[in-house]
Amino acid sequence: MTESTPKRALITGITGQDGSYLAELLLSKGYEVHGLIRRASNFNTNRIDHIYQDDHTDDQRLKLHFGDLTDGSRLVTLLNEIQPDEVYNLAAQSHVRVSFDEPEYTGDVTGLGTVRLLEAIRSAGVHPRFYQASSSEMFGATPPPQNEETPFYPRSPYGVAKVYSYWITRNYREAYDIFACNGILFNHESPRRGGTFVTRKITRAVARIAAGEQSELFMGNLDSVRDWGYAPEYVEAMWRMLQADEPADYVVATGTAYTVKDFLQFSFERAGLEWEKYVRFDDRYLRPTEVDSLIGDFSKAQDVLGWTPKVLTPRLAEIMVDADIAALAAGGSSWIDTVEPA
């Protein structure tokens, strides 16, 4: 690539937490970034509005396209039009608990959506490097620590769909010589995390309780052990995978273990509160099958990619609580997902 022809990347799921951080990272590296968004009556682009430029400007480097992973023909058209150097497949129905309620939809988007995109790449005759967002939920009931050689034992429709996507990505790499990588990312959070995910649910509640706008927080299983990292650091690992000499699969994690109860404690303490006074149990938030413990071994990513996490769970909780307190103070009940602490 020359300075006059920057690298071009396509991101599915660009309006999500990871997609927005990845778009920022690639733009900072001089990329032209294309994002896939689903057609809806209302725009859901608040996480990327701060980096979006009017499409009538000559120097626009972030471009959005309507499309969906359930529409293979549209994917072929877009790939022919964009001619990307890199494709990052981050789109999915990604809520584990919701996947039990919508297993068929989860399988269609999170599972079959990946093969539609890979087949579109093959059919269009383009040759981008491909990143597949795999998940620690694929390990499920397999005891920790988990690495690239750990057997999969998914415990949710979401985890099952991600296992399919993982193996179809490896199959296309081996069958069609596509530079395709699976990033097996363990839980990673930020102030841009959706409000229905447990970490953001907690930190939003802390902000509202501290402000006197909420009195209780209803939770499910507090004993689950997770390896929580910071999303902006994890998208750096995604990018590094596609810059490597050879395609491979990598676990991205912090190697540390904390319970949901720990995250509650860190979050409430940040606001000077005692979590036991406000948290109540509600069995509606339990999963039909639970994943007890996910702790990642990121040695391969460290050795091959030179990637190491810096923000661990205690600091992560502080970052998220600070951001949600600031967002509530700035906008009342109008939450702004892109607000982050200085």
C-alpha cells in the first residue's frame, strides 16, 4: 500500500462496543473503514457518531453500508464494491442469556452468518485477511485455565453458534487458503458495553443508586468466575492478528479470575457504597445451564503478537463506574454510551 491508497477494512458489527473501538483504532492507523449496519427506522450509531463525517466530504474515511449477515447476496455485492484488505466479523446476537430465548435466530446470525460472509469472500473473488470474533463461551464447562488447545464444551445456544463459526473459519482457511484468524476473546468490557450485560448493568445501577434515582439492583448468579478485560485493548489484539506473517487462532484474556460478586464490590466501593445493602436475588436472571469459570491463558498472543493486557478487573470496574456517574450527571436519564473518563 502507498500513502495515496490506504488499507481498506470492512467491519461487521461496527455499531457495537468492539466495532466502535476497532473503527477508532483503524482510523488512527490511516485506514479507510467501512461498516456494515442493519436497516432500521432509527439509527443505532451513537457509539460511532463522534468519528463519523458527513458523506459529502472529500476526505471521508468512515463509510457505512446497509446490510445483514442473513443476506449472503448483499454481502457479495458489498465485497465487490469495497474490495477490502481486511474483514473483521464482529456482528452477532451476542447476549448469552437471550440466546436461550432466541436459539434459532442466534444460530442463524451468530453461526450461519459467518459462513455466509466467508462464502461471499470466496464468491466475490476478493482476498482480504479475515478476523472471526470467537468467544470464551465456546469452552463452557471445560475447566480453566483455557487456551487454544482446550476442548470446547459450550453451555448455551450462543456458545454452540460460536463453535460453528470457529470451525467454519478454520475450514475455509485450510480449504481455500484464506488468511483467516479466530480471536477467542474472553469477557471484555467498557463504558460502551450494552446496558443488558451484567457489568454495565451493575455500573449503571451504581451511578443511579449513588444519585438517589434507584434503590435496588436485581441479580442472578453471583458466583460465576470470569476473566474480564478492557475492550479497547482487545481490539488491538484483533488488529495484530491480521498483521502476523501466518494466520492462526489466539486466546485474548487477562489470566485473572474474579466473581460477579467481586465486580459488584469493586463497583459499589468506587461510589462509596456497600453492595450488600442494595443487591437482591432474582432467579429470572439465571441461565438454564451455567458456565462456572472462564480464565484465559493468553501466552500465545503474548509470544507471537506481543500483546499484553494492562487494565485488570478492579480498574475496569472503576473506569465504568466513573463513566456512568459522569454520563448521568451530564444527561440525567439520557445515557450516552460513548462517554468515557478523561
